[in-house]
Amino acid sequence: MLNEFAYEQKPHEECGVFGICSPDASVNVAYASYNGLLAQQHRGQESCGIVTNDRGVFSSSKSMGLVTEAFDQQVLDSLLGQMACAHVRYSTAGASVRENAQPLVMRYIKGTIAIAHNGNLTNAYELHEELIQKGCIFQTTIDTEAIAYIIAQQRVTSSSIEEAVIRTLPYLRGSYSLVVMSPQKLIAARDPNGFRPLVIGRIGERTYVFASETCALDACGATFVRDVEPGEVVMADRDGLHVVQKPTGRHKSLCVFEYIYFARPDSVIDGINVYEARKRAGCLLWKQKPVDADVVIGVPESGIDAAIGYAETSGIPYQKGIVKNSYIGRTFIKPTQGEREKSVRLKLNLIPHAFRGKRVVLLDDSIVRGTTCARLVSVLRDAGAKEVHLRISSPPFRWPCYYGTDIPDKDCLIACQHTVEEIGKMSGADSIDYLRVENLAPMLGVEGGFCDACFTGHYPAPIPNVSVADKMYDYTKPIQRVK
Amino acid sequence: MLNEFAYEQKPHEECGVFGICSPDASVNVAYASYNGLLAQQHRGQESCGIVTNDRGVFSSSKSMGLVTEAFDQQVLDSLLGQMACAHVRYSTAGASVRENAQPLVMRYIKGTIAIAHNGNLTNAYELHEELIQKGCIFQTTIDTEAIAYIIAQQRVTSSSIEEAVIRTLPYLRGSYSLVVMSPQKLIAARDPNGFRPLVIGRIGERTYVFASETCALDACGATFVRDVEPGEVVMADRDGLHVVQKPTGRHKSLCVFEYIYFARPDSVIDGINVYEARKRAGCLLWKQKPVDADVVIGVPESGIDAAIGYAETSGIPYQKGIVKNSYIGRTFIKPTQGEREKSVRLKLNLIPHAFRGKRVVLLDDSIVRGTTCARLVSVLRDAGAKEVHLRISSPPFRWPCYYGTDIPDKDCLIACQHTVEEIGKMSGADSIDYLRVENLAPMLGVEGGFCDACFTGHYPAPIPNVSVADKMYDYTKPIQRVK
Amino acid sequence: MLNEFAYEQKPHEECGVFGICSPDASVNVAYASYNGLLAQQHRGQESCGIVTNDRGVFSSSKSMGLVTEAFDQQVLDSLLGQMACAHVRYSTAGASVRENAQPLVMRYIKGTIAIAHNGNLTNAYELHEELIQKGCIFQTTIDTEAIAYIIAQQRVTSSSIEEAVIRTLPYLRGSYSLVVMSPQKLIAARDPNGFRPLVIGRIGERTYVFASETCALDACGATFVRDVEPGEVVMADRDGLHVVQKPTGRHKSLCVFEYIYFARPDSVIDGINVYEARKRAGCLLWKQKPVDADVVIGVPESGIDAAIGYAETSGIPYQKGIVKNSYIGRTFIKPTQGEREKSVRLKLNLIPHAFRGKRVVLLDDSIVRGTTCARLVSVLRDAGAKEVHLRISSPPFRWPCYYGTDIPDKDCLIACQHTVEEIGKMSGADSIDYLRVENLAPMLGVEGGFCDACFTGHYPAPIPNVSVADKMYDYTKPIQRVK
Amino acid sequence: MLNEFAYEQKPHEECGVFGICSPDASVNVAYASYNGLLAQQHRGQESCGIVTNDRGVFSSSKSMGLVTEAFDQQVLDSLLGQMACAHVRYSTAGASVRENAQPLVMRYIKGTIAIAHNGNLTNAYELHEELIQKGCIFQTTIDTEAIAYIIAQQRVTSSSIEEAVIRTLPYLRGSYSLVVMSPQKLIAARDPNGFRPLVIGRIGERTYVFASETCALDACGATFVRDVEPGEVVMADRDGLHVVQKPTGRHKSLCVFEYIYFARPDSVIDGINVYEARKRAGCLLWKQKPVDADVVIGVPESGIDAAIGYAETSGIPYQKGIVKNSYIGRTFIKPTQGEREKSVRLKLNLIPHAFRGKRVVLLDDSIVRGTTCARLVSVLRDAGAKEVHLRISSPPFRWPCYYGTDIPDKDCLIACQHTVEEIGKMSGADSIDYLRVENLAPMLGVEGGFCDACFTGHYPAPIPNVSVADKMYDYTKPIQRVK
């Protein structure tokens, strides 16, 4: 029954980046990176890597799996230096193999360089074809390698690494939050739309940190300085922090799903706290369509924040009706179909005492295929809920994302096939409501400045055409790495 | 600052047991055990094991580490049979080594047998000495091996395995919830005080399941039948479930800390739902000493349940002010002292937006050393809390536990050294309150029937004398297993 | 063609033991044991273990696999103390699982004890049954555990560990070379027949070493002192070496196959160098039946020694005609049947230049199933050998071994089904000859004092009766350890 | 004493290559490659890899360590296709890390390609600099990556992969035996000097195999067809074998050390059997300087072949006086200095019975630092040798190798510091003799056609100038891969 949501089917985030540059020898950059990756583990659980830089000598360790599995004391202690660049990866493009783990480390015209990338280039296929036509070779299947090539080629005629990075960016389309480490400098760059978050922190007076989310700053003891602005390029070195390319000032289009689902509730992105945004979504859902009910329950984790907001506004008490088993992660052995039916309550389980005999408002962050809702509503009823009112803290998914979110094909999206009313009926809920598109801005407390293309189809930047997308899809097939 | 509670210092549970006997070939007992262990992983994360039984041929797999790390598809598929016995372990007594992993599998007079044990024998040292005097050899350092010996010796003159188990129990003092698997039978036994939980579930008509907690029944698709009663011995075989020794009817003394901290909120122990008990603790704390405040916050995980109850009764809104990083587990590399100060917010982090400028009631389940409280209160204030009122959902720890809970030495327990008023001052909180001992019964909604010895020193069963305790302490030293 | 002998089908040795007691702190007993095990790796490749003893505190590390795989620097450095006991194992009786790895470490009446055992008890089943009837439990499937029990039970009424060991020996039938380590003493005992080798060495003045073979003494820098005599028990402690039970003086029956195949050529057993014995076998084969030939070739490894002897006596030049790939060991992936035919020359390969167009005398140590000879003769001919004369440096295998050698069932032994003439014809060789039984004594240069039961059926000690042997065969089935 | 030669100090070979193209579906190319690598494991033990090709879809598995450790059944079964390219690596240039494991697999203008390389480019630094100046990036530190780039760039303007490879070769200086696999074709190329061996074999009618040594052909069931000639490029596809570039006809300069030490005795290189060449070296050493002696002994492994030849010519009997422990490989834990003295006989041990009281001729293949000889002579004397006459089956090392052999710095080469007479005295031998340079041709039975630069300084191809060599030395430092 509950088994659908026992097996991840939520959209996935692509990556988390981290960088640190510390003239202060008392800061251990390897441990700081380890902590920064741990805090951002939710952004990618397939592989991870830390590259440190000891006056030009780079030490690198990359592995498949979680941060806690990938690094031990001995490895951390061998990662020397006062600068580091690190990455956690979830693979949308590029197979899930060790060769694709980031940061990418390479030798180029000016020595060694490391690159960590969060985002998705919409012109990756074209860049790749163009470079290959020039005789480039590709040893990975990640678009970061194309970025590396362009930086390397630009560096030939540039006077500095930051100039080479700045000259590279115009070639890139789509989303990217980059951390680039050269022997002397650590550079952070965010695409002109600012699709993915990227922040600056500071430890003490002279140590600068770049990270995808502010929770990584907290984890390594840094204080938040500010966001890297869309189109901006900043650089840290022994002398401190420098803006090397000013923000474009273009309309920001941060992925609104970062607030709804991806980011940690304790992070602050572009000035907005994620938890507060989620609570406001709950509050807005109450205002959109109030309902007479006895308890408010959230589907862990992000549904809980929305539920707290809904409860606060409505006055209906918040209850913990569903608990998540935090020991079940990526490597969990999925039971056979036959077993599934019996093991429904493995990853999520109910606390019937919280809602038995009561009218329940159930908050979830999104509906993808819709089967989950139906099962969830059904098990809640079986466990004694008198009524179940489904409230979704985002608008219906109707469009693919090209900027780094892994959303299933349109064929799989229930909202592409059915109206909200139909979805409500199919779910078996007593009522259903999605957050309205016009409530996304109020949810964030801003006028605009975010990307809602997956809900509206209004893409703020060019998207790949279909034929190329298909080619990209086939792209990784010819190399299958084993074990 | 927060670092103390980043490094586990809560009391630890010892173990979780699981057993399944299925005449129905469509039930895969290995996968059912896997799911049952996953659901009970919170009861022990150091080692785990599953032993299956295919008409007398036992297959066994035991490993250090988490259930998801220990088993893969290939291993599960090689665990054949229609009966199984399984275990997750946290080591209080007995070193944390593979040799000590359970279930214990052995050959004895009637073939093969497997034993899984949750609890702590208070006469382990005496049993051990007595057996050793007879020429017994001990290959592990767990008290389960002594139980195995007595069963084996009783079996010589018994007509059945269940008779041998029943004859063994009078030799045992202290706490035990046992699952014993013989070639034909699966036996569950709970000590006369019922210190540790043990439940019976059923899948379909003929498959019986034994587990420490009901959440394991949910996880493997079983429905709850009833608790094994204190002193009761039940047996499952191809013909169904049999009571082979009736409950003693003695006053039950279930460990109250199971409700306060150990068990999962979705479990029901001896008729009481854990989540409801925790909420009632929050409710009683409000009634004990109401306070004028703006938000209620809980320290994850069990503090959250108490906070929800406190909020519900007081009308003060519940907020998520502290989030836990669920990727940080057992194998996390602890930073050096220097790094600690900087990485305070790694395992738990704050959401200041939830309480900034507000008067906070902070719910935690217990105070052990007290340093955590002080730091927690301090970081909350730093993050903008106007007032912090500390509420602890259990009475002060003042006595050691001999029944399977790993509580630090008296010297480390702040409540043994200081009054509640002093603890309040030391914590820096604006006010402090513990759940009163007389409110434990109302918390559970019963008249009695639980063990509160760690709070009161009223031990419901004999305890080891000091000199023996010391010997037991030295017991595992002479064998140190490496890697 | 050659593929049969690419896949081990030689008889297997059971184990190698090692012990060291050093009052001299400058000797690292863990490294000495590591070296001693490396030198004896040929005696067992399935599992290995080292147990050290630091004034009564034992440290133990046991693993499946080779010595180089099982131990790393960190493990060796954590094995503290000035006494050690170690073991390499090949499993005849008892499944190949980690639980069965030796030395067996246990707590008993006088603290901790470790036992390493090479040999095979012919009354293991009876001992086991008897102990089980008394309520003993068996956690492994090795007969060493029964020895441990008897020592433990004897120790109850003995005044010392050596007395307990001495009292234990009369219970044991069959073969054993034992090293027993108690908190203060290291004891070595050899069965009254002296079936398996056991030697004493010394490092400096006060450090005593026990080992299966002298090559282990060389490897750890010890000088050979003398053999432990059949029935003798010696003990080393801080005060030096003590004979605690005199040799029985019974007729010695050392396994003659130690000389023919098992032991290393650089070892000296009971006064006889293995290499010299093998060369004499070659010499005797020439004398038994001279042949007109051009080159002498040996099948690696032990066939080479016999070939050198044959060449020396006959004057026919010795050539290296077959080379062995030393990188192919235990874990080599065997090809499918189809592939086998193609990969015949993987483990052994020919150097046709050494014998092309020549008449070859081919020396091998034994014939088990006979298919190997046929293939070997055939590929030699294909590669250009004009004639192939097969000479086997042992008599035909016709009887099972009960003293620790793993010889296939009679049904598989070609010499039980066919005469030597028939075997010669089936092999396709131009002539064949086995070493005559009456030449075993001249091969060793002694009058007698060895066991040749596998050739003659003259068992020097009682053997198990058939029905019991069958029971023993089924003995390990009921416990199958997975991974 | 013997410990110096217990710790590898012989020159090292760089690599072994393997390729197979089979239109015949009954040939499993993954298993054939596995067997081919096993047979060539002596050429490189640090990493290995197999890449298969299923109609353009490449599957790749590369690992650190030995072939038996790197591959299991599951991995082999997942390597699909009818073409494969494989490699074993010993690292001279390029750090010993997984990133540097070969075959190099990459996407380039025409899809996917894999390259395996044995040899050393003398202009690697220049190629690298030139490519980097064009904006190329290097993700490994092996010169193979430069070859890959040039092939990729030539492919842009070539009509076929073989044309691109042919156009690439003129850019390369130094030694290379290459196997290149494109989606449709398998190409083998050998440098114009033919420094490193490369052979062609065939299985059945249509399956072609390329390998470094003929022993790999034997191992996978292929028959030897012929050598790839110096400067020749051949190509195998579904239609059979094609010569795509004729041999240059230049004077061949195969590394003579392949015969003396590197290659397996059962291999035939450029028409000469390695075992026979080694025996002839022994024979020539007798003729150079006969000595009155009682036994001839060889230092395993290659010294044994020379000893057999020496014995054959001289009539002095060959004996096995030194045995090698084949279980001690790469991962063996070296003892501390203190332990070394005691563990001298760990890797090699003596059989004193073979030479006690006798005059010994000791054959070894080379002397590098000289300390080994001294120790070896000394332990032989201690073990009873009356005289020790040292014979070395190669001339003295005096010059560095730039073509793929890892010879220590001149400062470490004893023959650069001392005359042969001095070396003889320092060794403590009663007499010493090296194979004379003028006897290298007779040893091979040819007039010339080999490289003896390490003995003579006559380099048959340009060598890097010193300053560049230094740069190359520093080349890999800036990237240190951890774990």
C-alpha cells in the first residue's frame, strides 16, 4: 500500500559544491570540506570527492557512496593544504560510476586545476560535439569536462585563471554553480539566471568558504557573508575575497523547487529561509481552501514544515502521524513485488494513535505519478482516519526541467494526463488542493525572481531542442564502467 | 557550542530481536527478517545477524555495522528456510567485535540451535563462573553464551526444547527477551519482570512473528497479535502458536525509558503507544509548571514528540527550531578538539527564523552530563531566542541501570552532584523543569507496572553486588579481537 | 589438455602451526608470527590467525584468505605482547568459514587460552557426542573445539595448564601437533605417532619458537633446536624451555607424504631434508627402471626436485620443460567447460624448446585421478616430445587417510581401479613407473618410522569405523555460514 | 643478510598488453583477456584493466592490484562483446593510482576508443607541453593520454581509425607496443625500433589475438602466428587480419633485458625462446671463465635457467639451493629494520643440504646495488658453502634506460662506481664474472637487432635531454590521488 513512497520517486537534485580558501593554517580544510559535504549530503548521495591544494600540489580523493563511507581519518589526514574544493553528486546526466565523480582534477596549461559543478548545461551536446571535432577526448560522461576544456583553451590567451573562467561563461547555457580551484586561487561562479544557489561564508578574518547552501557554512563554523549573485564571479586567495565579474543584474530565476523540496529547512537561499517558505506554503494552502478538520499531518520531511505552517494558520493541531526510518537509504535492498505488498510500512510508517477517528489534513510537497497519494490516503483510512484532505505545497508538475532537476518524463506525470479534480478522485481523498502558481511569489515573500518552468512551461533560458535531447540521452551508453 | 549533543551521550539500548516461523512457502523469511531488523535498527547499530532454518539446516550471516551494510541481495538469497531468528546489537557488556554478534548459533545435544537475546543478566558473572568451574569454555564475551550452555545442559534431561528453555529461565536473573530457534520450533520468552518489550505478530493465517517492537511487525507486513507477557514462554511451529509457560502474573516492570527515549514513536508496548506517552509527558510538563512563551521547540527526535504534546496543551505554537542531519551516523569522523568548536552545528543545526526574538520552551528527553543543555541554551540565545525555558520529559537520572541500559557512571550524572535548581542555573536557562517521578504513571496512563529505578533507585529485581560488577567490568579485557 | 592439472587435485595438507615465547622485548612476536605463517602458507590457504598475549591480555586477529591479505601493518601493530600462537588452515573437516579459523581463543577456568592444531582426530565424532551429551555447546565445526573442552575440564582438577594438557592427550586419537598458549605459558604437544611435524627453534638465548616446519624458523630468524618427539609435551615460559612430558618412545609414523609433496624442500623433518628425500626418490626411480632418454623434466613444484635427483643419478640432463604461473592461486576464476579446452596452458605452460624432438622422462609426485597424466603426456607429445616416460615419486594411492590429509574417495583413485600397467596405457606414456613401497625407507634413508597407510593400508593407529565416518561427513551441514 | 633481495630491487618492466577480435561468438573475449593478463602478470602488478566492445558499446573494468584480485565472475560476465583490449601495469612514469590504470577509454570524434600501451615515450614531456598549449586537459599522468589526443586530432582529418593511428606514430619517440580498439577494429602497432615485444596469435580460423608475449597466446588457447614487426601496424576486424602499415625495415632494437630477466621463459620473442637464451648465457659464462666447482645454483627465477645452462655445459651438477616463497608478493609487510636482520630468509630461503661443504657456482641475472650479492655470498658461506663463484648472466648496468625499464639512478648502480674486480671483492665471492657485452649476440644466437644501451650507452633512438627529464620527474607531483 504505502510502498510507492517507500521507493524514491521524488525529483532529484543534481549536486552540492563546496570550496574553502584559508591563509590561516589553524583551519583544516579537509575536515572543513568533510563537514561541508556532510551538511549537503541531501543534494547528492551517489559519489563525493574532496580535492585539497598545498601550494600547487593537489591531493584528491573521490569515491562512490556517502560521505561517511568515502572518507576515513587516514584519508582526511592525507588531504593537505590550505585550499579545497569538494562535491557531492547525484547523477542525472552521466552514468553513476567512479570516473564521473567530481571534482574533476586535471593538468592544463597553467598546472593543475579542480572543478566542482552543480547544474546542467543545456548546450552540453553542442559543446561536446564542437570540442570533439577539434580532437578533444572525453574520459568522463559529465558536462563538467566540457567546461574544463573551454577554461583550458581560454587560459592559453588569458592573463589569469579568473579571466579564463570569465571568458568561458558565455559559452555555457543552462544552469551552473561552479567552484574552480587553481594553484593560487579559488573561484566561484553562478550562472546569469542564478538557477542553483551559491553562497559565501567566512571563518575568522581571512578564510573564505563557498557552498551550495548555508547549512554547509554552519557545519564548518563559517558565518554567512552573502549569496553569489547571478552572473557574478568571485575569487578568494591569500589576500581575501575579490569580485572579478559583477553580477549581470538580469532577472534571477532560482529554482523554486529548492525551497519546496531540495534544500534543507535550515538553509537561507537568496535571503529566504527554506523552513519559513515551506510554512508559508502551508499557510497559503489553508487560505486557498480552508477545510474543517481535526489534525494536520505532514509527509516527512518537507511535508512536515508545510504542515506546521498549515496548523499555525488554521488552528488545527499539528500531529506526527507518519514517521520515516532514517536508516533506510540508497543501498536498501528492495523486496520483490510479492514482498512489497507486505513490507509497505518499512520506509514510512504510521502512528494511527495520532489520527484515529479524526479528520486529517495531509500535507505533501508534490505529486509525481499519483500512485503514492492513492496508497497513502488508503492506508490512512485503513488505520482509522475519518476523512483525508490532501494538500500539496507546490503546483502540479507539467513540464520537464532542463536546469538540473531530474523530473520523470511527461508520460509519467499525472498532472499532464489529468485535471486536479481527476487526480483528487483517483487519490481517494475527500478533497485535494495544490498550491496555486500565483501563490509561489507570496510563498517566497518576493515579487518574482524564481524559475517555475516545471509548473508553467515558462523557461527563463533557452532549452535544448528535442532531437539533441535524445542524443544526449544516448550519450553515456557507449561506455559502461563495471564495478 | 552545540558539539556535546553532536556526539552521542544519551543512554543506549542494548538490542532488538526478531523471529519468524512460516509454514507458508510464499513468505521469504530472510527478507522478512531483513525488514524486521531495519525497523529495529535504532535498538542497536554495532552488529546484526540473521539465521534461517531449512528443515534443520541453519544458514547464518552476521556482520559488524548497519543492516543495510551487512546484507546484500546475494546473502539474503542464500539464507534459506521457513524459519528465522535475527538480531541487532548495541554492546553494553561484551566488546564490539564480530565474535559477539548475535544470534548465537551452535550445535548441542539435539542438533543446531540459534539464540537472540535483548537484555542484561544481573547474575551473568556468577553463571559464567559456575559454568567455567564445570569445564565450560567461552568463545564470546556475551552473556547469551551462558544462556546457551544452560539450555544445552537442561536439554540433556528434557523431553523437548521448550521444556529445556522453561527449565533454564529460573537460572537467569535480570532482564531478557529471548528468541530461540531449534530445528523444528521457534520460542519466545520474556523475563518475569518484563523489563524489555517482546511482541507477537501474524502474517496471513499461519505465519507467526516475534519482535522487540511493533514497528517491526508493520515493516514485515504482520499484524499485531499481543505482547508476550512477563514470564511467559510461547512457541511457534508448523501447527501454529502455543503457550508453553504461562505468565508469572508478577508485577510488570517494563523499562520506562523505552517510552521516553528508546522505542520508536510508532511502536505500541504493553498497550501504550510511545508517541502518545511522549506527548503526555509534554502535556504534564506544562501542567507542572506553566510558562509564558511564544514557541515550543523539541530536540530531535524524542524531544519533538514531547514538544508537540506541550504545544497542544499550552496553546503555544510548535516550531521546528532544530534539525538533525540524518546522514551522520555511527561512522562519522569526529573532528579534533580544535575543529569541534567550529563544527558545532554539524549533527544538529538551528533554524533561527523559527524562534528569533521569541521566548522559547525547549523540550528534551533527558539530561546526562548537563554540558549539552548549557551549550544548547547558549546557542539558542546567540541565534536570537529571547528566553529559553528548559523542560525535560523524564525525571533526573540518579541511579545506574542493571537491566540493559547503558547509563554513564554516577560520577558523570549531573543529577547525582547537583540539585535541579543548580542544574537550571548551570544550564543558563531562564527556567528548568523535569518530569516528576509521580507523573511517570500518568504519562503512561497506567497505575504502575514499569521500572523507574534509574530515577528512584527502587530496583524491582536483585542487582549485582559491587565487587561482582567490577569483575564483570574487567571481564572482556583479556580477549581483544583486532579488525 | 593440460587443464586438469590446472585445477588443484593434489591431496591437501591440513594446517600449519606456530608459537613464540619471548622474554626479550626486542622481539616483536606479531611480526615473527606473520613471517612464520608466510613461510608455512603452503600448508593452508583458506584462513589464518595470530593471537598474542600481553601478560594475560590476549589480542586476536583471524581472517579468511592468505596471510598477505589478512594482515596489514595496523593489525600487526595492534597485536601486543611477548607470546603468540598462530595458524594457517586448509579445511578438510569443518567448513571453510571464518568461524572455523584458528587459533581457537576462549575463556576457561583459568582465564584465557588459545589453541592451534594441525592434524585430524579419528575419534572426533565420539568426543563430540560425549561432550554434547554433557551439555557442551559447539560454536565451530572443527575438532579443535573438542580438545579445548577436554583441556578446560581437566584444568578444573589440575594444578597447572601443562598438567591439564598432559591429561587431555590420552582422550585424543589420531594426529595432532598442538600449540597451546595460556596467560603464562606456551605449550607444544605432538601425538604419540608423530604423524605431523613439529619443531623447536630459538632466537637469541631466551626466545623459543614452535613451528610445523623448519622453514618457519628460518623465516623468523630462529635457529633449529630439535624436533618435538612423538608423544612429547614441551613448555616455554619466561624461564626457558621445559620438557613436561617425555616422548612415548613409540615407533614414529610421520606422514611420508610430507616429504613427497606437502612440506617445503628447505624444511628438515625429523632429521631428514625434504629436498634430499625428493632427490633420492628420483634416484631410486632411475634405479628401479632405467630408461634411455634425452632429457628429464619435473612437474612443478615437487616433481622438479625428483627430476634433479633422477638427472643426477642417470646422467640425463635436467631441463625446465614446464613452468608454473605463480600468480594463479586460490581465487583464480575457473573458465567454463568450453573455455577450459582453450585455456589449457594457463596455470602450467610448456617450454617446447627444452624437449622438442627428444625422449623425455617426466617426474611427478603422485597420480590421483589419472586424467592429468594422460593430458600431460598428450600435450608434451603435441609439443614435440618423441617419447614420454612417466615416473611417479610415490607409490600408488590406494587407501584413505584419516590423519589429516585430504585424499579423494577410493572411487576417484585410479590406482584402486586399475593396475599400474593399465594406468600406464591409459596415460599414453611410453613407460610408467611408481616408486616402490619398499623404496620409501631408502628414500628417507631410514629403516622405518613413517606412515605409508595411503599406499599400503597399514594404519599405525586406530581408524574411525565407516558408520561414524559417514556421520562426520554430515557433521558440518546443519550450519552454513554465509559470507 | 639475505634481506636485500627479499625486497625487490631488480629493474622493473613497465606493462603488458593484450587484444582480441573474434567474429566467433563461441569465444568469450572477457575470459580470454583475463587469461591473457594472468599469463602476463609478471609484466605489471600494480593495476590492470579489461575493456570489451559489443558493437560499439564499450564495457570497462579497471582496478589497482593483481588480476586475480581485480576481477570476479560477476565482473567478467558483465564484460560483453566480441572484441577486447586489456592491460597490466607497472608504473615507472605516472603515479600508481587507479586513474592511471589502462586501457584508457575515451569518447572522441568517432565514438569510443580504448588504448593499451607498453613502453615509454622519450618525447612525452614535449608532446604534453604542446598539447597543453593548445588547451588540452590531462586527467591522468600517463603518456598514453598524449597518444590518445594525437589519434583523436588526426582522426578529424583521416578517413579511418587505422589512418589516424598511422599518422599518429611519427609524433611518437621512444618505445611503444600499442593495442587500440575502435568500435569496429582492433589495431596493433609496434615502434620502429621494436623495443618491446608484440605478437599475433589466432584461435580457430577467424579470431585474432595481440599480446606482449607468446605465453599469453598459450594461456588463451591461441596459436602463435608471428611477431608484429618494428614499425608495422596491423588491424583485425570481422574480415580477418590486415597489414595497414608495412614494417619500416629499420634495424630492430628489442630490449635485451626482456630475455635476461623480464619475459617468461616459455615465451618466444622475435624468434628466440627466452629459456634457451638464458641457458646460453649460462653456457657462455662457463666458456668465458671456467671454474672448478661441485654444484651450480641459480637465484630464482631467471638465475635458475642460466644455472641449468651452466651445468649442462660444464658438467657440474645443477642443484636447487635457494627456494623462493611464491606467496610473498607486492603487498607483503616489510619488517622494521630491527626485524629485517632476523627475517632474512623470508622471501628466499636456502637448502644448505644442496651445497654444504661444496664449491658453489651461483648464477644471478644482474647486480644493481651490489649489497644483495654480498649478503647472498655471506649467507651461503654461513650455511656451509666452501667456495662461492658469482656469475652474472648480463653485463654490468651502467646507463639509464629511456625505453620503459625502471633502472635506478646511476648513483645507485654499483658498476658506475666500481670495477668488476672491486665488485667481486666487495661481494666476498671467490670469483666473479659478468656476461661480456660481446656475448649478448651469441646468447641470442643472432648478429644484432637488440638494444643494450643500459650496458653500453649506445642508445638506438634519441633520448630526452637532462633538463626535460627533470621536468618529467616532477610531472606527477602536483596531483596526488588518495586511496
